[in-house]
Amino acid sequence: MAAAPPQSPRPITPRQPTGPTFDQELCGLVLDTAPRLFAVVQVYSEGLPDVDGWIVAWGVADHSGRAHVISIDGQARMTLTSPDRALRHFTRRPGITARLVWLAQPSAAEVDRTESA
């Protein structure tokens, strides 16, 4: 018959990680490198009482500063050296100006544990 293992007088508790977890590091990486989302908005009669505006395209600016833009109707797709370059493509009619409206930089991320098939 085998002898029972000796009992420790103190229970062993596992050490808690002292640094960020891997998931936290991944979320930090995502936040640090996330592209910025913007809308290209056309404005008609700017500065007048009947001013009006509408979204004509959406874009993302990547970490290199390049912009990838697609018009709302899907007919125009552009890769440009900067988001500002998109403005000239949407200001060709008299009385129409264009501007960029940036969505806020993301401030939170989480890991989705859904398994892919």
C-alpha cells in the first residue's frame, strides 16, 4: 500500500498575474492602432439662413495617414494620401462645400470570445 502524500501546513494559493493580461494587451494594441472613422459632409448655402448639409461618404484613416473613402451610394471608392484629399472630390458644384466630421477616437475595447467555425 502506498503512503499518503504529506499534508502541507499552509494551503498553496496561486499567484495572481502582476502585469496586464494578454487580453488587456490585445485591447491596448487595438486601441493604439485603430483606424479613425470620418464622414464627408456636403454643405449647401453655408453662412446663409437656409443652410443644409448631408453625408455623402464615409471613410477610415489608417495609421499611415492614408484614407479609404466610399460614397454613400457605393459608386465611388477612393484610397487617398490623406482624408483632406477627399474634400475636393465632393466640392465640384457651385454653392457646395465639404468638410470632414470625425467620430471620437475609441476609448474602450473588449475581446469577443465567440469561437469561429
